Amino acid sequence: MPNKYYITTAIDYANGDPHLGHAFEKIGADVLARYHRLRGEKVLFVTGMDEHGQKVAQSAAKEGRTPQAQVDEIARRFQEAWAALGISYDRFVRTTSEQHKIGVRALIERIFERAPDNFYTKTYAGWYCVGCEAFKTEEEIVDGKCVLHATRTLEWVEERNWFFRLSAYTDRLRTLIASGNFLQPRSRANEILSLIDQGLEDVSASRAREGWGIPFPRDTGEGEPQTTYVWFDALPNYITAVGFPDTSGEFAKWWPVDVHVIGKDITRFHALIWPAMLIAAELPLPKLVWAHGFVLLGGDRFSKSAGVTLDLQDAVARFGADPFRYFLMREVPFDADGNFSWERFEERYNADLANAWGNLASRTIAMIEKYRGAIVPPAEPNELDAVDAADMAAYDAAMQDNLPNRALEYIWATVARGNEYVDRQAPWKLAKDPTRQDELDATLAALVRQLTRQAIALSPFMPGRCAELLSQLGAPADFLATPGRLGDGGVTTFDVTGWRVAKGASLFPKREIA
């Protein structure tokens, strides 16, 4: 399909409430999805829940309810959180759905049929981390604990399972990762290349005695039922979401995915096991895996098990969903780790939103009401439009590179320029000089065009506040819904002449820092 854009996030494990780390990933993916919609592309944005596995079963048992009741409740809480944050996903995958179960078993059978020697049975013994739902190597264990789940006790597991011959794909995976196109940012690719050089081990594809999951379609020949290993259950959600095992229709329309947005802690599953599974099944590979970093609190990663938490509802309630979205995307690079602090959040809100952009909008609307009867005067584009064009193009390039934090830097350069332009032009002085009324018209119209450009570019980050600003500027009700509103190079053409401005409530009321 021409101009299609299929984006996914990792599906979240159903063993607790959504936290800041979950929100960072979903907001980042939502920003990218909304940006591509602005470009006029057909977008499919998929997220969801990973609902099987030992950790879920254990959590449900502690709560005294069935695993299904447990995941139903947690899925509801995640969906409510994403609604509050304005996450515009198109489909919400749940691995307990019948469609997904059918697709997982079909994918495994397809591998058996097309690469029959890729699955084999053996007895395996090793240290298993329930938090990761994975066996851990010596390098991943420190002081007897998993490096990612230091509060959990590793379990020694010995059982006969189906294994997937990941090692057979070493050379193809090295070539894929080394290309620099499949896995980004580059730092993540270098980590995976180092892992490949250490030697890839075959991976478990099933677990014995694990009742909460999808039955593995083949037994080991010893009569013991097998459950599909959680990663062989979870990863196929990206294709079951678009209709697999039917490879026509929606699957042909959307697959391969344009980008998997994931956290850096699950890179090896997406950059090694997932492409190997697809190669074995003779299915197209994803175009890109983007592994973002972590949001840190006081230098520590958010983790329920480690006690590093922050109430997501409190964070959203502080200034509202849009400022929260803006802060995370501005403060935390999408290709590295970044810190969250209440102090920095308040500083960003006041400096960037209340004082800079909110003030620019408020002053502009007030002056048009005062000097031009609330009607935007006619005027041709001028030097402000011309200089802004370079920053808009840079914004567009940064968004294409999946770097929303960098894109915001370019937009805020135009915000600073707009405030400087107001001070330099001094419309209040122009209004007093009858000979400079054309100059006043040009100044006011240029400011409305700039605010409109900013609202378009920032709408993926702050959809609610940007829609409100456009309403106050007098833009048509369907302005943002117009296909291709964000043109190539980030430059849009539109005529603001005759728009009727109407100053409403402050977009970003200034808050006193305690």
C-alpha cells in the first residue's frame, strides 16, 4: 500500500500497573504515529498486552483469582491510562485472544513445515528469571541475581523442551544487524553485534508444566504437554494483529511493519529471535527495530520489583496530559536514557510552555483583537516565514529519524524567534503610526502563520492544546484533519487571512514552583 506506516510498541506484561517507562514508550510511538498521519500517510498503530507466562500466573495466585481475571483487570487499567494520555492506537492486541492463539500455533507449524530441522527437543538445565521470562547466562547474573531484576530469586529449572535453532542464523543475523538499517540507534546495534560475536545459543521454544499459555502444537514424544514459551507467544503479536495466519488481505496490506518501538532491555529478543523466526517461516522481516532507552528516577530505572516507582496518575495530573507528553519527549532522548524529576518538569512547563509559547500565543491573539477587530489581516509571507522554513525542515528530518526530542528543539527555536520578532516589531508602536499600518498587518499575519505552523508540528506531542490554540486562532474546525497538512520538508502552505481570533483560557497557566 502506498504511503502506509505500520508502527508497534512492545506489548506490556500483565503483572502490574502502567508506569512511567510504559508511558514513555507509548507516548513516543504515538507522537510518531500522529506525525505520519499529518503527512497524509495511512497509519496503523498497534499496542497491547502480553498476558501469558509464569509471572502472570504467580501474580494471579497471590491475588487469589484466575489468570484470566487478572489479565482482564490489568488490561483495563492499561487502556484507561492510554486513554488519559491520548494514545491514538488503532488496535489493542491481547495474547489471550483466540485470533492470537491461532496465529501463534500457525507460525510454529509453518516453521516446522518450511525449516523442519529448526525445532528439536532436549533436556535443559539453567537459571531462570521469572521477571524476564528467560534463562540467564553467567554474564547476566550478578551476586546470584538477574542484572535486570535484582530483587527476584533465580529458579533452577531442568526439563525437556522444544528448542529453536537460533545458532543456525548467526551469519544472517550478523549481516542484518551490521547493515545499520534494521536495528537502531547504532549503540543498540553494536551491543547486539557483540552478543553475536560471543556466540548465539539455541533458545527454548516451549516450557513443561507451565499451564498458563498457548499449548505448543507438538509434544516432545514423551507425553508431557508443552506450553509455548512466552517470547514465542508474544513476538508474533505483530503479525497476528494484521490477520496472520491469513497472509493475504490485511497482512499483505500492512506487513512488513515499518518500525517496532521497544525498550532496550528486550532488544535481543526483537533483533535476534524474532527475525530468525520470520526467516525460518519465510516471512518478510520488519523494516526497523527502534530500541529506546530508559526513563530514570534519581538515576535508577523504573521498576516495580526494585521499588523505583512514581504514580503515573500524579504525573499526568500535575499539569495535564499534554504538558506531561511534551516534557517526556523534550527531556528524555528517544535514543538514550534520561531523567525524570518534578523540579525539571515544573521548570520546563513554566519556561517552555507558559512563558515562551503560551505567552507568544496570548500576546498575538490579544493584539489582533485590539488592533484589527479580531480579524487576521491579509499579508504576504515575509522574512519570519522564510527563516522558520529551515527549522521546520530540520524538525521534519528529526521526526523521520525517530528523534522527537531533537525535533522539539527546532520548533522551540521558532518560538524564541517569534517572541524576539514581537519585541523587535513592537506592534503597539506600529498601531500608533497611521503610515505603518501595512507593516502592522504583515507583523500580525506573520505571527498567526508561525503559531499555526507550530501548532501543526506540535500536535503529535500536545494534540489537545494544539487543537485549542488553532481554535483560538480561528482555523477551520477540520484544519488538522486535512490529509497532508504537514508537507514535505515540514513546510506547509495555508492562508490565515480572515480568520477570526478569540482569546480563550490560557493554554498553559503559569504555576508557582514550590
